[in-house]
Amino acid sequence: MAPKGRGQIREQSSAADAPWLLLMFSLPANQASRRVEVWRKLKQYGVLPLPSSGYLLPNTAANHERFEWLTAAIRKYKGQASVLKVNEIDDQPSAQLRQMFVEARSRDYEQLMRELRKKTSKRTSGELSRLRRRFQQIVAIDFFNSPMRSRVEGLFNTADGLAPESSASTAKKRKEYLNRTWLTRPRPGIDRVSSAWLIRKFIDANARFAFADDPRKLTNAVPFDMFHASGFGHRGDDCTFETLRKEFGIRDPKVAVIAQMIHDADLEDEKYGRSEGFGLDRVLIGWAHEGTADEELLRRGMEMIEGLYQSLT
């Protein structure tokens, strides 16, 4: 523990309830390159450097794992490292620490916004993908929800062609699609199961789903992700999930993240640099190979997407 005085750390008697993790370490003087490597990792983790000593993160399972991995690396480099679970730092109340985390992430978001606003009309898809990946990295360490996040999301929505939401027009459109049967092709994959989840959660809570290769077999149904001009499907560079999100003005930030995952898994163009959807798609393919019925494939797939949605912060 730190000596008494300014910046004293008070260890929680019940460590499981301690809100903070503190990493303290030292490396031999001849390990300058290793020190740079450790600092880069700390920056990637979104730590808050304390003026006295040590590096702070909120006490979560993921952050604990990160610090434990780093301490193991530091010891391998012949250094010393300890991870403390602490309750408070006497000259920096928890509210002040949380605000410092928010301010740090706000600076990250502001820098990203400046890049997004540069030469917007001349930006290539590769540059935009790079900025999206940077945004995802910042969100992952935005532990206390900086208000700047929504502003950056708005800029990305504009770049993605998602028009500002009009509550009246959106409500009118959704009313037209209530209590409908939605038709898609058999053997649903990642785009179709996620689109069905989006329909039932945000568009038509009482939606019924049917399967057919030809939409003319069920004329009153709403086709989605079918090789047909009517209904909702791929448009331009968008998968069906993205089309539905834009058509119905769904601005939930977690849906925006899922849209990126589904796009990359469905179109395999690495537009957003996200790999999470590929694993979900392989699970669906495995169930299909087992002979799982279309209705059950859709049900299981929708449950997976709901679990994914609930896991996002």
C-alpha cells in the first residue's frame, strides 16, 4: 500500500465490492522498449494515470483480465507488478475519477470528429472503415458513457445515409407494417435471422414469419431478403438488416453496431472490420446441416441476436 499522505489508497475490506483496479509496476532501466510496449497496452486499455503513481481502471472482469495479462508480461520482462482492488483514493473522490475517464474519452471522440469532418466528400471507403474501427476501440473503453459518443454516431449515420429521424413519418411507416406476415427464403442465414429479430423488436412486435422461394406464393406478406424488387432487401452496398434500419429510422446505437457485424458477415467485404458476425453465421450453418427446420433456425437465430444486443453497452 502507498504511504500515508497525499494520494493515499484505501483498500476495500471486501475486495469484491471495490470499484477500482490499480496497476503498479516497475521495469529495469535497460528495458526501455518493453516500457513503451507496456505503455501502448495501457493506452489501449483506456487507463487513467494517477499523478502519484499507478494506473486506474474500473473493476470489471474484462479489465481485471487485462491487468492480469499485463502483470504476467511485466514479470516476464524481469519487472515487478501488482494489481490492487481499491475502494477510494482520498484526494480524488470516485465521482471525480469517473469524470476524468469521461473527459479522456471525450477528447478521443473530439479528435475522431475532427478527422471525420475533414474532406468528407473526398473520403474513400477505406478511410471511413479505419475511422469506424477507431470509433469501436474508443467505445470499448468508454466506461462511463461520454456524451460525445452520440455526436460521433450521428456523423457516422450521416456518412451511412441514415437520414435524421422524423417521428411522424417513421410512425406512419411503421403503422403500415403492423401485424403483418413477413416472408423470406428457406434456410435463413445471418442476414435473415438478424432482420427478423429487428422486425419483431423495433418494427412489428406481432410479426409472423413464413418461408418460400417465390413471394407470389403469399401475396399479402412483406418480403425481406428475397430476390425480388418488392419488400426489403439488399440495396446498394447495404445488406437487408441495414436497409430495414434505414427505412424505419432505427437509431438505437447498439443496433448500429450489430448492423456493422451483420454487414461484414453477410457481404464479406470487410467494410467495418468486424468479425463477430462470422461466428454467429457458422453456428447457423451448423444447425442447418443438422437438418434443423426453418422455423427453429429462425427462432434460435433471433435469440442469438437478442443475446448479442443485450451484451452490448
